[in-house]
Amino acid sequence: MLRGCWIERRGADTLTMRWFPDGAFWRGEWIRYPAGAGAPETARYRIAETPAGWQVCGAREDRCWPLDVTLPTLADDPPERMTVWASETALHVEINARDGADVVFRGARDGCD
């Protein structure tokens, strides 16, 4: 379900996310296009299986999180992790920690150019 292109409208900004297999990994690219003038902001991710389980890392692997594929509930008391949830029509990506959740992306499927 993760494979493909996604789009989110966040206020006046437009965010896109693309996910594709890349050998034994999944590679993802997040782009925020600001309203008006300004250069796009980008971030890259990689999902890979490790001896400790699946994890998501920034492209330079300067930051990694265990991969969680279920949406957290109020009863969860998790270690820091990244949640990636995809369906036919929606993608939700967030970083969860004891102090709350940081939504990275929450959008809908889009056609790839």
C-alpha cells in the first residue's frame, strides 16, 4: 500500500511524499512546497529490515526510529518510534514519543509524474 505518490495540503503549503522499493529497502522522499516564493524543503527516508526489526532512517542515517505500522492509542506508552500507515487512499506518517506525536505527513494518494 505504501508504494507510490501522495499529496497533502497543509494550510497554504503543499506537501508530497513518494515511496518506492529500492533493492532490499524502501526509499521515501518528502517535499514541502511553500506558498508563494521560496525553495522547497526536502527530507529523505529509508525503511529497512535490521537484526532488531524494521526501522526508518533519515537518508543520511543520522536518525533512525523503530517502524510501527499501527496507529498509536492513548494507552500506548511507547519508546520513540515512527508510525507509517498506508491504505488504498491515505498515508499517515508520524514520529511518536512520550511527549506526543509529530505529524510528518497525512495525505491522499496522488498520481506520480
